[in-house]
Amino acid sequence: MENPSVILFYSTNYAIWTKNVLQKLHIEHKMASVPRHLSSECGYCVMIQNQDKEKIIQILHQNGIEYDRIESLIGLS
């Protein structure tokens, strides 16, 4: 992914639910382990394109999906 951000969740269930919703909507994403430099109650995150962030926040709210936060990975190596 060229300009990634990660969505951090409170539970694995929310991460899987998000993956399924984004897949149905054909929005580019990838389920991954939470990067070491970030902490999260859940060990999984969903990686998204940074430019899709606002649209995905709206989708999460519309589907009642709770998340901790969204962190940009741009510029990190």
C-alpha cells in the first residue's frame, strides 16, 4: 500500500467485521498484525489507504463498528 493508515480496534471481532464490510464494498484494505510501535487492545488492525480514511470512518459509524483510533503510517519505516 502506497499511503497506508491503520485502524486500531478494541477487539478482534471489530477488526474482522471491518474487513468483511470493506471487502463487500470493494474498498482496498488488508488485515494485519498491529505494528510494534503502536499499542492496541486487539492484536489485529486493518490497513487502509490514507485517502480513504474519511469515507471509511463514515462506513464504520454507519455500521456501528467501534474502533480505538486511526494512525497514519506515512513516513515511517
